[in-house]
Amino acid sequence: MADDVTKPMLEGPTLAVTGMRIKRTVEALKRNRFDARVVAHASEIPALIESLVEEGQTVAHGGSQTLKECGVIDLLSSGKYHFIEHGAGMSKEQAWEADHAALSADWYFMSANAITENGELYNVDGNSNRVAALCYGPRHVVVVAGSNKIVRDLDEAVIRMKTLAAPANAIRLGCRTYCAQRGECVSLTAAAPLLADGCSSPDRICCSYVVSAHQREPGRIKVILVGEPLGF
């Protein structure tokens, strides 16, 4: 897979700008010792993952619309791998056991709420299983993110979360939160909202805030950036 995305992106001015943003972001991620890769289209992702993961290895994932859209969940649950299920229909105890087992997986798959052009991953979690696996546990973590997740810096990442990612995910999950009803975080009604400000709903999904910057273990986290929008 080529890291140079300028060719497929140069079909028009907007795509050219997207390509340049992806290139800057990939270079910054590599400086921070992430294994950063690029594909032009979401359809390329399953084949890339098959080239990385050996059959029979243990795989797990965090909740992600992106992974569903690009076929990753279908691949993980295809029978080629020891798949740790995560999703609706589980009891609270079953979900806890699955999330705990996922911390020892060979490969853990997720998306990101935002990725900065400075090479940082920004994630906000409700149950914290996703950010826990990102920070420590699984031998390999693969983050798949569309070009729509790229932001200039952490300030922009916070705004993206409060005005787009959190409301969309709260609606998807059927959460009774301010953002699901109004389309943005209640903290934005304040004169100077703080990073972790939010609603007091028991359904709140913004509970743990994690910035992944320079990596102590080079290449453990693999970031696949896609040259088209995916997820929220």
C-alpha cells in the first residue's frame, strides 16, 4: 500500500487538499512512532487487514460505525480468527467479560474521534473499554479513520467531538442526552466550556478523555487513514 496519496486525490481541488492534509497527518503520526498507513478507498481495508493478521489469532474491537462501514466487523467475525464479540444483545456481565478478554487480544480494532495534523489521536469514551485497550493491553491496535476525522489541532478535536461525533453516536446508541436532542454538547452554551464539561445524564457517553501522542512502543498502534469520509 502506497503512502503517497497525491495521485488518487488529485482529481479535483477538494480532493487535492484532502490528500495534502492526509500526507501531513501521516508524517506527524510517524514522527510520534505510530505505524501510519494510507488507502484511497474503504474497500481496500479488509485486504490490508488480512495481510496483517494471521488466521486463528485473537481479534476484538470497540464500538465503531467506521469498522462497520468498511467491512472490518464482517471480516473479524468471518471465522478466520478467534473473534471476541462486542455489541448489542449482551448482558452487562457478558459485556464486561468480553471487554476484559479484549485487553489480551492479539489485535484490537477501533476508530478515532479525531486525529490531529500534529499526529495525535483524540478519543472520548463512555464505558472506557475502547480507550483502555488503546492505551495498554492488546499486542496490536489498529485505528481505522476516514479523512473526515482529521482536524488541525486538539482544540479543533474537542469541538468536533462536542458538535458532531458525540451527538451522532448518542443518537446511534439511543442515548437520552442533551446532545442527542440538540445536536451539540450542552457545555457549548457556556461562555468558556472546559474540555470535560458536559451533561449530567446517566446515558452520557463522554466520560473518559484520552490523547495518544508520542508512543513508547513504536508501531504498536497502527493508524489506517482512508481518503474518503467514514463514520462519525
